[in-house]
Amino acid sequence: MKTFCGRANPTTGSLEWVEEDEDYDYHQEIARSRYADMLHDKDRNMKYYQGIRAAVSRVKGRGEKAIVLDIGTGTGLLSMMAASAGADFCYAVEVFKPMANAAVKIVEKNGFHDKIKVINKHSTEVTVGPDGDMQCRANILVTELFDTELIGEGALPTYEHAHKYLVQEGCEAVPHRATVYVQLVESKRMWSWNKLFPVHVEAEDGEKIIVSPSEMENCPGVPSVCDIQLNQMPSSDFTILSDVVTMFSVDFSKPVRSASTCYRVQLEPVKSGKAQIVLSWWDIDMDPSGTINCTMAPYWVKPTSAFQWRDHWMQCVYFLPKEEQVLQGQKVHLTACRDEYSVWYTLQKASFGVLEPSPVCRCQAHLLWNRPRFGELNDQNRTRQYIKSLMNVLKTDSVCLCISDGSLLPVLAHYLGAEQVFTLENSAVSCSVMKKFFKANHLEDKIKIVEARPELLTSSHLEDKKISVLVGEPFFTTSLLPWHNLYFWYARTAVTEHLASNVTVLPQSAALHMMIVEFQDLWRIRSPCGTCEGFDVQTMDDMIKNSLNFRESKEAEPHPLWEYPCKSLSNPQEVLLFDFRKTVPQHCLSTEGSVNLLRKGKSHGAVLWMEYHLTADISVSTGLMQISNEKGNCEWNPHCKQAVYFFSSVIESETLADLPSAVTYAINFDTKTGEIAMDFKLL
């Protein structure tokens, strides 16, 4: 059966109805899942196995039968661990149907079908009794329901329900407990992901400063956690203001309460500074004595341990509602509040415990701009490039139209001398935010906001003027992959009739660049497991592979590469050029060629990014900033996601065959659909 899916095309801007197989959503979910990453997490798997063995032997030591309930079984791995550790029977619960089907096959293949029953239900729907899903309550509860924030996947309500209805009182639990740790820091870099700093503009008539509306200054932001690979954050980018302290812990072997609550700790700052950020991570003890411990602590906390790389559990960055000056030795109180699914923090000088409401964005800017976008708007070097280019192209009689979502370019254009500035905003949110912005800077009558799609722009919107300078960053909130911002080209094409014959378009062009790389760790998320702790999980590998191949062509996927170190094996190469001075052509743009590999290494994939040529000699890159040494280590633009196309043949090969000397590529940009298809071969 086929189903029609409505999809907004991020590049062309049009709404398209695409015929998809009814399994499409499943395939999307499986293909992009983190199952492989978890199965590669040796530290996690080993410690779970040790904890499960210990729990089974404690139960057996009391002369009881070991009955295991495994909630969120995934591949069935933890149940198979329990069965091979001597458990009498395991109930493995998995709500996602394709996954439950895979678990049945994996359990069967490993010879445990008589010891493990896979139940394809949400655990809250599982029944117990002679005719139920489970014959009796379990006395060992095994789960892996955690995300980077610990509770974001609903671990607390799941545990609460399991203790009430599915397990015996005094049961063993693996993990036995989880502990959340926090550390207070000052960090201009991280703070720039949540607040907009003043922007300084050197104009003809002196320095101008673009400021934020006050409601934005005082806005706590959005409640969603900011989870990142904190191990990639250099210590020079933050100042530690407190020791690491335990914020709270949860004992999973006892009844768990999911109702909202607060925890408080007293901190004594080890240094004076601006408290802006709470860094947080957790660890789990697999056994009551805490000897089997799995930790997410970052490098400066446990510098001796060899790090286990993982992408399914990272570390959390929480933004305090406002920055607070703290003094060394003067105690302060940190409060963590949580509901069933999330945590948020407040800092007080005095001790009073009120349940602070979850942060809600009132200024709308945090709804329009995500955190990397805030970082990008705060990047002064980047802003300088735009200022320099605008100074080159603007004249005193310039009529300027800006096409980008929630951009500061209209303000820059006005300050740098354009006679008139219009900005095209695609959404009610961006209109509202820009209105507040212009008002805060007394520009509400100087810049005109046009709320219309480019193809619906009329001369009356533009007061019957022709546009002499068309500008864009380009940035659009709907973009996921680097080339999605080519929407600017389609918008430019749609507004052609409103452009003067000698119009200047900034950027004048864009180029797609590519480089072959070897990843330190990111390749693992697409790498098959084969066996995991001695169990055959190939069924899972096949399932992921099948889902990745489900689309006609393999696709590139977006990743913020500043978090995922890699080294370049080839020189960066420009592969396609898009000329914004002309309209989008009717025919496809395609290219083929080859890149030579200059360094030895595993060619895990190609990284692609866009470079925008603002003027003939000023460019900004959304990808590679520089190759920092002769080893080929790369520095990436930290505000953008780059496109990664994984070479499955390399990632899946056990042995390193003869190293390829070159990679050939064929890349095709379909101007009708705005999609880029690519193919690579290793020579």
C-alpha cells in the first residue's frame, strides 16, 4: 500500500505530495536510529552484563527463581545477557514493532526462544497473571530507558508504573541507581547560544550598536536540553566556578516517583565570575555497592580513564535564566526542578525552595533561532565579512531587499547607508521578532517588513520601487542540509520582475565543496555490529542496512562536525557553482571528477558544505574553516551542520584492504526538486 506524504521542500520552498511506501516512517526511524551506536558502546554493554550477572546470582543465592523484566529491550541484548547468566525466564518489552520483530529473530537465532518472551507493547499496557503477558511479577528489573538528560525518554513514569504493577517489592534493578552531577561555569561561547550580544557597526556617521529588545534580554529561553559532546569543548572556552556536586540520585530498586519536584544544593564558588551555565551529566551504578559504574563525566573530571565514545548519551548544557555574579567563597544555592521528562536550574543567593516553573520563551526569538543560530548571529568575525561586503555594494540611493529568516542584514544595510530597506519574512514568528528588534533600535519606520512568500511579492509591497541590491545570508529555518539554503536562489528567481536591470545580488554565488575524511568515532553510528558481547545481532545490522537502502539513493545526513573529530584525506574541492546573479536554470547542474587521497587512512565518507561568495573577494564558509596541521585535523564552522555521506563499503569492511588512491564522484543538482544526488567510488 502507498501513502501520500505532504512535504515542504526546503530548497525550492514548494509543498510537494510524495508517494511513499507505508513502511516509510519506520525506515526513516530505523535508518537514523542510534541502535548501532549503543551496540558499539563496549563500556555500557560490559557493565550491563556484569550488573545482570551479579543481580541473577544474588536472586539465585536467596534460593529464588530469577524472573527478569526487560523494558525497552531493543535488540533483546539485555534479556539474552540475563538468560545466559542463568535467569529462569525473561519478559522483553518493546513498543516499536519493527524492533520487536527483530528482537524475536535475534533471540531465536541465539537459541534463547524458550527463555525469552518478546512483548510488543508499551510497558504500561503489559498485563500480569495466568492469562496475562507475564505469568507473574518479575524480581529483576532491567532497563535502558535513558537519554543524555537521564529522564527525557520517560524513564521515571515507566519505573513508577513497573514498581506498582510489574515487579515484586524489593526487586533487584539493573542499573541499581543513577546520579546526576552538576558544575557551575562561565562561558561566553555557550552563553552566546542563548542570548544575542550587542552588534557593533562602524558606519560613515560613527559607530552604531544593534541591541536586543529587553524582553529578549530577560527571556529564559526554551526548556529543551542542549545536549552536546562536551569532550570536544576546549577548556579555554569556559571557566569553572564550582566543584562538581551531586544534584540528585534515583534508586531504581525501590518505588520511583515521577511527580514534579525540586532538589537543592549549596555551592561554594572556587572562583569569582559570572554564573551563566550549569554543565550536567550522570552515571549509573549497576549494583548496590557501586563497584560497577558507567559514567558520562567529561575529560576534565575523570582525566585518567580511557574514554568510551558514545553518541546516545552525551552531556547537558543548561542556561540559567539570567547570569549571576558569584564571588569566591560566598555560598550560593542551586535548585534543580524537574517534571516527568525534563530538568531546569535556577541559582539563588539566599535559600528558599520554591518550585520554579519550567522556562518558557516569551520573546519568540528562541523559537525562531535555535542555539547554533544564536551562536552564528553572535559571531563577530562573520558579521564583519557581511559589513565589509555591504560597504562595497551599497550606494546612497540603494533600495535593498533582504531575503533570509530573522536576519540582522536589514539593520546592517540601513546603518551602512541604503536609502530604503525591505525585508521579506516568511513566518509570523520571524515578523514578530523582527518588529521587536527594529523597535528596540528605533528603526520601525526605517525598515519595512513584508510578510509574503517571494512568489507573491507585489510592486505595492515595495512601494513601486525596483530593488537595486538583493541580500541574503542566506539562512532559512527549514534548512537541514547545507544546500537547502539555496532556497535563496529560488526566491531570487521568484522576485526577478522586481529587480533593477543592474541589480547587485549578495552573495553573488555559492559553491558546493567536498572533502574525503576519516572520522575518529562518528563512523560507528553507521557501522554494523555483527556480534555484541558474544551475541549475534546481525539481524539488526541487516535491518538498518535495509532501511538505509530503502530510498532510491543513499543520502547525505547533517552532523555538527565540530563535535566529531575527523582528519582530511584529500584536499577540499569545489564541485558545483550556483550563480545567484542569474535565475535558476531549467536544466540540471551536474559534475563528475575525482579527488586524490593525500593521506593514509580509512575513507569513511565525504563531507560537503557550502561556501558563499558575498562579493568577488569576500567569502564565508559553512563548513571547513581550516586544516590545522600536517596530520590533516580539521576545524569546522561551529554554527552549522555539515553534510556527511558515509561510504558503507569502507565502514562495513573488517580488514583494511589496499588503501584507495582516489575517489571518483558524480553529483547532480536537480533544479526542479532542489535535491542533490551523489555517488562515490573508491579507486
